[in-house]
Amino acid sequence: MSQPYSRFLHPFEVARHPSLEPEVKRALLASWASDRSAVPDRPAMRKPPGAKRAVPVDDVLAALRSLDSGEAGQSKHINDRAAQRQSCG
């Protein structure tokens, strides 16, 4: 995957992806959460190279936590909150 982030609009898309191994999901999300992906002058937002838009680091961390708790497929309420945030600007 040369531009892995270009395939995903939100971290929960990574967490719920049916064909990615858990280790790959964890690596992608950890990279997305890193300070290296921080948006200049907006430290709470992350946009790794190739990503279409920035997302809150809290959403990335929640997706990582969902992998730990086995809730990657059951995180609709968090994903709904993220969709509302995106529609508000």
C-alpha cells in the first residue's frame, strides 16, 4: 500500500476493515495518531500524507481502543459523532 491513508476517510474505517490484519490496523492507526501527522497550528487534528481530510486525534485514539476491546465493528455511536462533526465544518 503506497498511500494507505488515501483509502480511508476515518480511523474507524481502518479499525473495521475486514481484510486488514489487526497488526496492520494498529500500525496504520498508530502512525495516524503520531505527532508527525499533526496538522500545523491544529495539534488536536491529524492528517497523514495521502489522507483526504484531517480528523481529530481523539477519533484515531478511539479507533485504536476499539481494537483492544474488540468493538471495531460496534463503534457506530463514535462514528456517528464524527460524521456530525464533519458536516458542521
